[in-house]
Amino acid sequence: MTNRREFIKKAGLATVGAAGASALAAPAVHAQSTIKWRLQTYAGPALGEHVIKPAIDAFNKAANGEMVIELFYADQLVPTGELFRAMQKGTIDAVQSDDDSIAAPVDVSIFGGYFPFGTRYSLDVPVLFNQYGLNEIWEEAYNEVEGVKWLSAGAWDPCHFATKEPIRSLEDLKGKRVFTFPTAGRFLSRFGVVPVTLPWEDIEVAMQTGELDGIAWSGITEDYTVGWADVTKYFLTNNISGAWCGSFFANEDRWNEVPEHLKTLFKLCMDSSHYYRQHWYWGGEAQLRTEGTKLELTTIPDEEWATVEAEAYKFWDEVAEQSPRSKRVVDILKKYAKTMEKAGKPYRYS
């Protein structure tokens, strides 16, 4: 595995080499060369085994030597918060993450990750993008930014708290230092939560040393998969979002260099990744709630949690004011929520 120092060195040499090659090589020779990408995900190795590696392995096998994607995990080459700029500059070729965490300079980035109560179930995300117009809005937003191509969005797990002390009321949240996503942290601070930003690989140690009191970054499947269930004791069944919204992105020039048949193959592999996560998380959340032995389940009463949901809708209206496009997204979320509520069970139970 390439370390960061070797990567930077190679990246510099690759730039020089590519310039020389493009000037000397005939088009026919260039067309036969293997396309090589470096893709970095937001996820650490244990989580990446599920959320990205199967799709990349499948792509590399099906591409049959025409293209090879080398996969890197959270912060291995570039800190997560710098991923967008690194991809824009061509330092890396592609990214899997949410818009919020990589500081994407678009107004829709706030809806990436965990937008409070924007979704209730994982299927909400693909429906919103494919049937309610979010695909077109995301394409529009990223077309205004040079150097990056937004490719596809999908759903991950819900956002729950895993903590060292039990959370049974909103009062219990006050003062808790919690690792979470930027927008989720901004919202949770209204209830006294202290959002903390740390490198992904440091979270387990931070829980052990007392730097953190909890994690609001995932559902219970990830808590067990990445080891956080070993350093926390309680899992809050209430969530502020039914599904994390993440995307695949690529450096625009590198994407344009890819022939159409390989673009199609990559799109199919992204869809395969989206599908895998749908059943892996859905089954895992239920199984580990009922059969897991490491975390005790706690719940904030529905009538008290309803105040959090009410505050979320105020938050939506505030976000809608940041730009006309943000208002379009919020309007879509409101329309979708009303449709699901009117449809009733099993689309919405409350």
C-alpha cells in the first residue's frame, strides 16, 4: 500500500511523466494504455470492505486491464476535509463521500451526509434523486464548479448516538462531546451537544481517553463493524436521519478521458454499491439491535423526541434561505414528506 509520502512523490513524477507522454505518444498508443485512478473513500478499512471495496474489485475485474482503480481509505492520502480540493486539482482522481464532509463548495453540500429528518428510510434517498429531481439539481450545482464531476448519490445507514453514558432524555445530551458530521453537528448543537471533528481513525482512541463522550456518525451496523461498539456502552434508538446521503465524484478531466464503455461499467458498479448497502445496513440494523450483545438500547420518549423533529423543520426553513437552489431542495423534501405521510404504512408510521 502506498503511504502518503510515497503518494505525493509519485503524484509529482506522474504529472511530469504524463506531460511528456502526451507530447510524444501517438493517439493509438495512448488509447491502448491502462487508465489508472486513485480513489479515496471517507470510510476506514473495516467499513470500506462493505461500502466500496466490492464495487471497485468488480470494476477492476470487469475492466479487463483497460482501467484499474486503486482504492484508499479514510485520510490515507488526503484528510477527508481536503478531498474535494485534492480531486479538483487532480491530486487524486475520484472520491466516495458525502458533500458535507469534503467541504464541497456548492450550496447543496449541506444536504449531503445527515440532513436532519430529511429521510426516514434508506430507500428515500434513491427515490428523491431519481424520481423527485435531486439528480438534476446536483448536476446543475456541480456544473458550476470547475474540475469536478458529480456522478451518483446513494444511501447509507441512519444516524444514531452510541455513547458511554445512557441517553434517555434530551437533558442527557447536554454537554456531550460527540463526533459527527458538520451539518448534523450544527443541528445537534441546538440541544447542547458539543460537535467534535477528528480524523476517522482517531475516534476509537478518543472514546477511550475521554476526549469524546459519544458518536453520532452511523447506525449500529457500523458501530459493530468498525469497533466503536467496543468503546461505547449504549445505543440510542432515536435517530435524526433515516439514511446518510453520500456520492461518488471524479476529477472532471480524468472522467472525460474514460471511454464510454468504461464510464457505463463504472456507473453499473456504483449502482451495485448502492444496492449492496441497502440490504447490508437494513439487515444489520435489525439483527444487531436484537442479537447484539455489546450495546444496551435506550430511547427518548416519542413526545419528547417530537420537539427535535419540530426543530428540524425550522432548520429546513433556515437552510432554504441560503439560496434559491437550496429552497428548491427543501421544497422537494417537504413535498416528499407529505406524500409519504399521506401514503401511510409502510411508507410512514407516524
